[in-house]
Amino acid sequence: MRNLRFTDWVFVVAAVAIVLAGALTLFRPAPGPAHSAHQRAAPADLAPAAHSDGLSEAESGYRFERVTVPDRRGDAVPVAFRIIGPDGRARTGFRENQTKQLHFFAVRDDMHVFQHVHPTLVGDTWHTTLALPDGGAYRMFAEFVPHDTEDPRHPVVLGVPFSVPGDTGFVPVPAPGAEAVTDSGFTVVRVDEPAEPTPLRPQELRFAIRTPDGEPVRTLDPHLGAHGHMTGFHTMLLSATHLHPVEPPGAPLVNGELTFQAVFADLGEYRLFLEFSHGGRVHTASFTVAVT
């Protein structure tokens, strides 16, 4: 075998380099999406917070089917609807969520009108009535926990818009504040920190309830299986946020305080509606919270 000349070695080295370069190109993994320094990955323990928020009439295979939609103002305007499941059939039963199979809400877009009722099932159709004292643009929400859910703490929430014709007395959303007074004279003060929560981070909101004579409430009547119920709505998006009560039913209230766990999905202002029962009557306090 003849000895390779210098030029032969040059060609051999070049050929090997070309082969290696091709191999590297062939087997190099495809680049992932660019990562911005401003992107934030949600911690693993926040994954359950990514639940439905009522911005759509279809979610997680479930669909809101209109039967009777409110079209007038009044003290008892009828509403009827079906919840269609992933199999295309109307669902007639769900897990109990604070003692009810289905919670139903309606809010006007200025948050001045709020309704929380519990429909009755007749056949495969849910029926209820709403008190709609004024015209305007509204959104109604059906909240339920399917039997086969993997996360019973986060209900499915389906939302549908509707409008009531006629003159509308628009009321600006109140600015964020720490104190609210119910129609019955109870004062409720938000006592947690920070005043402006951060989106996608768990936070406990605490509210101190005072009777009309200024004394901290000592006990509350059970309301929906708990000391109270709270739901929030984004004032611009009209998305719904469910807040979970912390104190177990029957536990004494320290300084008349109630605590709720919250995770807010978006920046902006939320209107929170706290419902509690005292003296055989349900009272509602409303707060505006800025999420920054």
C-alpha cells in the first residue's frame, strides 16, 4: 500500500469534518421556543388554579344550553338552561359544592347588580328566577363540580351574556377600599396584607365583621355549609373567581374574622361579594380589590 501524500491527508481530514458536521446537524435537537426574561412559569402548586372562569359557555367538555334567557326587568325573571356533558347528554347531577349541586350567579357589567341563587332541576332542565331591577348588559354563570372531576376544589364555571332592554342607571365600580357596609348595617373590614394581591399567587383574604352597634360578631349562622361564601368577578373581563372559606363550620370566630383562600388569574380590579348569615338573614358585603 502506498504512503499517503500530504494532499491526500488534507482530503481525508476534510471528508471526516464534513461527515461529522452533517451528523451533528442531523441529530441536534430542535430548538425550543424562545424564553423571554419577562415570562414567569407558574409554580407547580398553582397548577390547580388554572380552572375555568366563566368566560365561555363551553369548558372541559361541558356546555351551557339556553332554554329561557332573561329578557326583561322584574323581581322574579325566569331562567332555564341545561348543562350538556362531554357525551352530548344533559347532566342532572353533580358533586355537592358548599351544600349545593349547582350555584348560579348573575352580575351586571358595572357590578351594581349581583345575584346568587340555586336552581331547581325539573327533568333535565335547571330552573330559577333572577331579580333584575334595571336594564343593561349582564352575564350569568353556572358553577358545578362534575362527579368525575380530578380536582373537586375547582368547579367548572360556564358563562353566558344576556341583556335587559330599557333605560339603565349606570353606577361606576367603587374604588378599591378596605371597608364595606351591608344594607342591614353590618360593617365588614378587610384586614389582610398586602392590600393589592399579585396574580397567580395564593393569598388569604381576611374580613372582620362588625354588628350594626360596632361589636365583632361572635358567631354566624351556617350559610351553604360554611361561615360564609365569596365569589369575585373581574370588572373588565367579567370572569368569575371562586374563593374558598378557611375556618371550618362551627369554629369560633376570632375578632369576628373570616378567612378565604384566593388565587386571582389576571391583573386589574375585581369586585368581591361576601355573603354571610346572621340573625336568620343573609347579608352581602361588596369590595373592590386591585390585583397588580
